[in-house]
Amino acid sequence: IETNAPEYIVPFRECVTKEEMFDLARLVILYVLGGISADISVARPLERIDLLLHDLNPNKDRRQFIVSVDYDFETLHDSKLWAYPRQKGIALHCFAVSPRHPVLKTILNQVSHNLMHRNQVDAAILKHGYPLSL
């Protein structure tokens, strides 16, 4: 992080758990180098990841960012019934990205902001009725 993305050193130091450190480091590494990330809990469905790799930017002539859908309700009302703040959402449990993709940069910046302003984030989480930790 110090060498290739020093702007994330301060947010990295704000991480309070090893899981937060790992998640932030994972995002930074993939931003700098590109690649594929999959949480161990989703590894089994990815047995045919070779199909994804085959289509992932074979000519390196364009940027790509492939994410999984976390939830997709038919209406915003339906999502609210299940306590989701939005109708649709993506997940970063499994994703593939080309180096220095601007969407991942935006995600990194938001994660960094959240780490630096943890009290505001915690208040927003509580406002939506979610617990701060499980």
C-alpha cells in the first residue's frame, strides 16, 4: 500500500480488525494489479471460473469490472419489506476487475471515507435499523 497506493495508508491505519485490514488491502491490491477476488464462502460455485477468465478482457484493450448481484427486488417496496435500503444491490464477495478501474477507485474512496468517519457511518447503520455487528 505504501508503494503503490499511499493515499490509503491513513484509512488502513483506521482499521480496527484484521478483517477490515484484509478487505481494504484486497481492494487496493486489485485496484493496482487487477484480478479476481472470491470469498471462500463462494468458491464452490466458481468451479467453472475458467469460463469467466476466458471472456475477461482477453485483448486488454478495455477496462472491465464484473460483480455479482447481491439482491434484486421487483419493487422498492418489496426491498423495504425485507429491510434492504435499495431495490437492487451488488456484492463484492466475488468480482473480477482490470487494473486501475475507476469504479473500484470510487469504491476504495468510499470505504476509506467510511473508515475515517466511522461514527457517521455507525449512526446511518443504526438509522436504517441494522445492528452495528452480528
